[in-house]
Amino acid sequence: CAGISTAGEVDPQTGIIRLSDNIPGYTGMHVREKLTQMLGMPVAVENDVNAAALGEYVFGSAQGISNFLMVNYGTGIGGAVILNGALYRGENGSAGEFGGILTHGEDVVDNDRGSGSYERYASTSALVAQAQALHPTLSSGRAIFEHISEPAVRCLVDHWLREVSLGLVSLIHSCAPTAVVLGG
């Protein structure tokens, strides 16, 4: 059996990507079916942050913590909820998609999915986009933090960390977890 962890909202029963805002053409893809045919063996497909949270619960920083959130910062913002020692999927299977919470309701625009959302302001992609407006060489998180001693870059990162904190405070107040594990 092969295990695949992938970005996007995943239906773990069918291995179909229900929604992917960050990978063009990925929504609706039958990942399990395609890989089962290619590999000639059974394949399990899980959301990447759900898989990471389970890994942290069994082997990592959340060992022994039965109620925690995992928030992952990257191209977007993903999340997972571990409740009573098990992955909580929610009613429609997409619990933990924290990037969609609203942190800037004043910026919501009709027909712009994700406008005003946590992901638009606190993802690594959001940080990189703002940094590139300062200088085109700041094209990754690593490049940005290599220049953290520069006042303009430090100010930008401080503002981004405030955005990260806004979402975390909302999640902590709404879920009251024992811990929050951050990844990226």
C-alpha cells in the first residue's frame, strides 16, 4: 500500500481532490485511482496537513496531546484538528481549512473567493508577494529572513507576524485547544 499526502481538500474515501485553490486543474482529480493504476497497488490519499498532524501526534511535538490544532503556512494556510486523539474531519470532511477564516472582513469582495481571508494575509505566499514589492530578489521565505536585519524587511515581517497572530488568536479562542502546532 502507498500513502500520499497532498495539498487541497481531499476525500480520503475516494481519493478525489474536492477543492484546490492553489494548484490549477487539481480540483476533481482522481488521485487514488490514477496512482493505483500507475503503481499497481492500493493507494491511500490524505490532506497534507492532516497527515502532518497525525505524524506530530504519533512521533513529534504533539505526542501525548489529545486535543490540538495544526496550522501550516505555505502557498496557502492549511490546518488540521486532532480531537480526543483522532483526526476530526467535520461534517463535510474539510475541518481545519483555517486559511478560509476571515481576518479582514472589510476586504471581502463579491466573486473573489478568499478575499479578506487569513490565507490572503498570513500565508508564506502573501509574505513573499509583499517582499517582492520591496525587492525582486526576496522571492522566498528563506531569502526574506536572510535580509531580516534590513529595516524595511523587518517591518514587513513584523506586519506579517501580526497577521499570523490574528488568525491564531481567533483559532485559540474558538477551539480552546491544549496546543497549536505550527508548520510550514
